[in-house]
Amino acid sequence: KQEVTQIPAALSVPEGENLVLNCSFTDSAIYNLQWFRQDPGKGLTSLLLIQSSQREQTSGRLNASLDKSSGRSTLYIAASQPGDSATYLCAVSGAGGTSYGKLTFGQGTILTVHP
Amino acid sequence: KAGVTQTPRYLIKTRGQQVTLSCSPISGHRSVSWYQQTPGQGLQFLFEYFSETQRNKGNFPGRFSGRQFSNSRSEMNVSTLELGDSALYLCASSRSKSAYGYTFGSGTRLTVV
């Protein structure tokens, strides 16, 4: 059974700092890994999608890496801003028939960026 | 390009009632998945539909059911509501293969009183 863990559970940083969010998963048989952000009471916004054959993806100030063999991914946020405050969720899509359409999520990292 | 649309946004129901939630996927997306989000359990997978067929199901009681129509729109139904069913229900759509990633709707907030 796939399990996803995110560390830290919460993070508070001053504006302008670079930061790293961590995600680990127990089963390396994945199709891909997706990072999402969720604002309070809202749906999920996809940030980055990394296929299992890729090592990293970049979008603006965000960079996500994937080490499938060790079951780890990191999300790097450069020059953080107050608008980055949200919950960040890591999710893996498993390979194989029993994983159709199923994402397994971590519990999330609550990020607060203060001015 | 329209995103994933979920209706209604908010619902208040009484214990024992039933409820139906709706999800319209992105045009061209044939896979629709449903999730329940609660503060204690986080995001948990309910089920996935592709071309009107349920391909996968999570560990939820039979009170939770769903279906998908020929236009890929999906509904989920919860019968005999319990207080613990209060949650944010999210649906996500994808192209035919998981490799394309998922796009989520804004969710339906269900409160059972």
C-alpha cells in the first residue's frame, strides 16, 4: 500500500527566503508525482507534474525534483512571497491496474510567508 | 478553456438524508475521480470512472456510490448521511492516462447536521 509523507507539517518563513518542502513515498512503482497548492476552503491547484522518467520540472520560482529509486521528491520555492502562503500537497499516481485514477496524497505542508 | 466544474458549492443536509453531487470534467477528459477531504483524514480516494465504467474504488462504505454519463459528467451519491460525512468533496479529471496528471474542481462543501 502506497504511503506518502510530507515534512515539515508546517513552515513559517519571512518574505524573500528560499525554502524546500519534502515528500517521500513508500512504493517506487509510480507513473508520476504531482505537487498541488490549496488555499483555505478551496480546491487544489496543480503546480508541477513530474513523470516517473524525469528528474525535475520547473515553473517560474518553483522547482520540483524526483528521485524515484529512493522514493523522494522536493519542491523548491525561490524568493518566497506572502501570496505563496497555502497548503502544499504532494501526490503520487501509481502504476498498475489497481491504481487507475487514484492519487495518494501526503498530509500537506502548511506554509506561511510573513512580510 | 473551462476547468472542472462542481455543483453545488455548498450543501447542508440532515442525518439520514441522501445527497447527489455533480462534476463536469474538462472537455476531452474521460477520467473522473472523486475524493473526500477532512481535517483528520486528509484527502482520501473514493472512486474513479472512465467511459462510464468504474475502474477503481477506495475503502468507503457502500453508501457512497457514483456514476458517469456518456458526456463524461459524473455524479456521486451518498445515502443515509452521517455526521462524519461532513467534508469537502473534490473531483478531478484527466485524459485517458494517469500520466497526464489531474485537474481538480473547487469542491462541494457538505455539512451534515
